[in-house]
Amino acid sequence: MKIRLEQPEDGVGSIRKQEMNRVRITALRQTVYRDLMELYENPIEHACEVVEGQQWISVDGECPEGMCPSAWYSMKEFVASLARGEGNFHDGWMKDPMSAMISCNDGFRPFSFYIEVIE
């Protein structure tokens, strides 16, 4: 985590401000369970607008514009932690400790997302 010193409006002293990491979110792969969809899902159009390879950048741990709300709900805590400079989830789960692999919570067509800190 980076710390930046800023001068307050009154010009006296300085304020320490935490600089948040930017986090890239990449849609890597989607799995579709057609058998489960036929058994349990009411037919819907445009259930998922995400495409493989699509990327978003989270600034200050916030939801990027255009991100699927359901996918964001699944990953927001991981993105926020990475933005704050935290990582190493689950004691070494990922080869890169400043990353995570998260799936959205769509049980019929889940997408896997790779999230990583970028400079």
C-alpha cells in the first residue's frame, strides 16, 4: 500500500493519504450447464452479457462501470482487499498472492474471473 502526503487546505502540516491499488478484472471462462437449465430455469434472454476476455479496472475498490452486478457481488470483497494492498488469500491459494480467481454466482452459466493488482 502506498502512502501519499498531502497538504491540507489551510496549508498547515500534512495529511497522510492511502493510495489504493488499481485492480484489473478479466473474464476468463464461462461454463454452461444446459442440463440444469432445462430442468430448473425459466427461459430468459440475455442472462449474461459478459464475454470471455472482457476486462474492467476497479479504482479505489469500487465497482467498475459496465460490470455485471451479480459478478461484482461475488468478488467485491476480494477486489477491495487487493485495492487496500492486502492479499495472500487462504494462505497461499494463488501463485501470485496479489490476485484471486473468483466465479460469479450464476448456477447455470458461471463465469470465472481473474482479479489482480496492476500498477
